[in-house]
Amino acid sequence: MVILRIPVRTPRDCGTLLVATSTQGDTGMMKKKTIWTAFAIVAATAVMSQPAAARQHGDMNPEAAAVERAAMDYLDGFYNGEADKLRRSVHPEVTKYGFMSRNGVYGGEPMSFQEMIAFADNVRETGNRPPASAPKEVRILEVLDQTAAVKVTAWWGSDYMHLAKYDGQWQIIHILWQTPPQG
């Protein structure tokens, strides 16, 4: 018996795929089966590992692009003090909750829509912006016709966000975040 170990990394799964092939019978036929099985698995993994915002003919899916724009507007709002971008990308009824590590102990704290706007206004007024080298990454996890899920990595940590389409516009409605893990 031949066992192939193939690392798998998709937006939904991480792990190792084990493929077992019998070595009994015609070894030439077994080699062909093993090669075709490995090829099929590698091809399927390549397709599954593309982000939900998979490029189509070199262009991003328009819905995924709009979701990415909302997430980037959210980051710009906090990074650059652009409250208008927060108003555009975040629904006024947003629920945001964050976990901050202090001395190795996590404590949670909510942040309202108005507190987000006030934070952005403060950044604009004081000029207290993160350095240009600060992380600013959007990773689209999934885009459906009405809802989407995104992870952003920022100077304060990681945010997991749910977005929904309101009057044809993608807006963030839920945010759960934490500071970078300690250790």
C-alpha cells in the first residue's frame, strides 16, 4: 500500500490529506492510478485554496471587490481619521467587541458606531496615525449574495467581520477583534 501525504490549505480547512492506494495487482496500472489521483487532488486543492474573492479572467468579482472596499474603508477610517469612510462602510447598528491582552489577561470591551466616529475624528485632529509600515491587510473569507465574512489585520490586531448588503451597499454589521496573541 502506498500512502501519499498532501498538505491542504483552503479558506475553510487546513491539514493533511492522506491518500491510500493498493499496491496489489498490476503495478503499472497502480502507478497510473496513483499519478492520476495525486493530480486530481492537487488540482482540486489549487481551486479550493483560492480566496472567495477569486479572480475571474484577471479581474476581481464585483461583489468581492465591493466587500474588500468596505473593509479597506474601515481600516482607512481608523488609520487616517477618515470618519466619512467609516460612515460609508460601517452600518450604524454595528456590534463591535474586542479583547485586549493586559499583562497576559484578556479583557473585553464594546465599541459603538459613535465611538468609532469619535476615534476617527481624534486621529484626524491629533494626527496620531500608525506608521506606514503598520499591517493593513484584508482577507475575504466568503462572499454570498447578501452576506460576507472578512478578516482584517491591523496595527491593533485582528478583526473578524460580517458584512451585509443594505440598499445595494456592503456594510459591516458585526466585528469581533483581539490584540495580537501574546507569546
